[in-house]
Amino acid sequence: MNNIKIAVVGLGTVGSNVVKSIESLNKSNKVNQKIQFEIIGISAKSKSKKRIIDINKYKWFDDPIDLFNFNFDVLIELIGTEKGISYNLIKKALNQNINVITANKALLAKYGNELFTIAKNNEVKLLFEAAVAGGIPIINLLKNSIFLNRINHISGILNGTTNFILSQMEKNNCTFDESLKLASEKGYAEQDPTNDIEGIDSAYKITLLSSLCYGIEINHNFSNYSGINNFDIEDIKYAKKLGYKIKLISESMLIDDQIYIDTSPKLINENHSLARVEGVLNAINIKTDHLKSLFIEGEGAGGKATSSSIIADLYELITSKKDSKLDSSLSNLKNIKSYDKNSLKRAYYFRILVKDQPGVLSKVTSILTSKNISIQTILQLNEEKINDKVPIILKTYETFEKNIQETINIISNENFIENKIVTLTIHN
Ligand code: HSE
């Protein structure tokens, strides 16, 4: 490929930045002068929307399917629908031996196995650096630099919006709703932030990372998740008293040849590298048989940062050979089972609002003892007492989730309980 013909579909913040980046590639002395990038056509929902690029320089397609009446080498898909038009365009391109670059994590998490198989059979590439953690080159790092390491554990903050919200709640004492509103005003949150705040966006991303880390088929059903919607500022405050922060952490590991994948808000020691990741940044921590701890942090969203990953994929396209690393990293994938999360031992944080009366504390501790749960720290926060109701904060040693659920069921039925019991896992 010397003259690389590109079609760009989807011209939101990311798409417009990608066109701008491609324009500057042709002037870069770092690209072999024999190679020219040519945008043969663009398409988006609205032609009249204000953009940072002059769309009149390019051939416009109201219907992106019409692009296939022309020859091109690469489809850059930035529409981002979970199925529908994004799926149709990507599949059509791969079936016509056209390479695809996409940022569409939802689509790959759900239909990745099928689409990567088509790409492999047709000897074209389906590249997705921009789908996980925006501008952080995590895909390239996993499939090239440390591909032959045995990965023991991967964890990360993979969603900028929720990290901004949690940081805002912690630093400025804002409620969840106030912080979400600010995230929208600053343009960090998507128009519909449901996928972000419910943990779905992060769950898609850790599904994709897990496939690369462990050489397993993409199976989004294995990705457990819960989000931070309506998260209570109290827990951030109390976690701080125990020396922890609360972050939406995605993680995955192989246990007994089965895969455990989880995204949930967790307490994390304030000295852990992930705990120090603030605002809209993303970060990833990887532990391998060769590397005790590899940590990478950067912009996880935004037009310019995400565009950096798209042009990294373009670079991979022009530099890689057909039978390249990507083909080996996304073929021969193992079909394995999901690890039963009830078998996993973790330490937990509890917040219980109780009537301040004699015998309550001993009742709580005896219920925990009856479920074989050992308490590491217990705090009764008298300074937070309102109308004879006082919060009790507990940190347990590692125990099974099943024991925690049973404990919640028993304590919830006690008449000294004044509110819903909050439990969160503690990241280790
Ligand atoms: N909305 C995501 C975030 C970026 O806030 O990190 C795209 O996945």
C-alpha cells in the first residue's frame, strides 16, 4: 500500500479529530514520503453540524453504505452503535477485504469473535486501539510488547467520566448528581451517560482486554459489572478514614483455568497507583510472570487522545506484514469457563446505620462471627450521629461473597437497622 485510501464514517469529536490528524500525516517527516493517506469519502448523521474540519474538502456520503461503490483500503468506523449500521459496515468491509479501524468497544465485546474470524479468513485487519482507554496504547502493548508474558492479573480505571465523578465527590464534597452535571457541562460525559455510570462501558473494555491478556474467546457474558449510579458521598468519606479511596475498578484474572472478570466500585488503598489516578484519566496495572507491576496512565477519552490511537492503528496497517502478530494474538483463542465469583475470597467494607442502643455492636459482630467473617477494623462514628442513629463502618478480612450476602440478609432483618446496608469489595 503506497496510496492509502481511507473512508471515515462518524464525524463526532473523535471522527473530526481523526480527519484532522490524517491531514497532518501527509506532511509528517516521520512517514515515508512514498506513502500518502487519502480520504476518499466521509459520512455522518448530520452534514450541517459545526466541526473542527472543513467537510467540503471531502466527498460526502449521506448513506455510508454508498462508500462501497468506491475503492478503499481502510474503513475507520466511529459511529459507535452496538449493532445496526456499525456492524453492517464493518462486516461488509471485512467481507470485501477492506481493513477496519474502530473505537467501538460495545460492538467488539458482543460480536468480536465473529468479526475477527472474518478478518482472519480474509487476511485483513480489524484494529481497535481506540476502543479501550482512549489514547493509552494498551492494545499494542498487550499484543506486541508483552504478548509472550504470562499475565497474572490486569486491573484498571477504564472510564474517564466515572473517575471524574468520583474524584469530584471526594475532592469537592459534591453529590453524585452535582458531579455528573459538572461532567456533562465540561463535555466529559456522553449525552446519555448510562453506559458510563452503570459500569457497562468499562465492562466492555475489560472484556476485550481479557481476550488479549489470556488468549481467550471474547465472551461479554462473563463480565460482571456494577456502576456508581447514585453513589453515596458518605462512603467516600468513611473509606478515607480507613485510608482508602473509592474507584470504579475493572479487573480480570485466570483462576484454575477459568476466567474471572469484574467491574465494580471498590475501596483501594490510597497509596496504590490506581488510587492516585484523578479526574478523567484512565490507568491500567498489569502483573505478569516477568513484570511485577506495569503501570500506564493517560487520557482515556476525548477527540485528540482517541485520534492518537486511530492513527497508531493506521501506522500498524502500513508497517505490519500479513501474517503478523495481530493474527496470532486473536486466533487460536481458548473457549474457557467463567469462574464462579462466589468462590472468590475478598476483603469487604460494610456501612451499617444502626440505632445507638446497648448491645447493637455485639449483635452485629456475633452475626459476622456466625458467618465465619473475621473483622479487621470496626468504627462507630459518633460524630456522624443524627437522631440516635449512628453509622458503623467495618472492614473484614478476606471471605466469600456468599457469606457477605448471608450476613446482609440476617442484619437487614434486625430491628436496630435504620437503612440499607452498603458493602463494597476492597481491591488488593
Ligand atoms: N465515555 C468514555 C469515558 C469514553 O468516559 O471514559 C469512551 O469509552
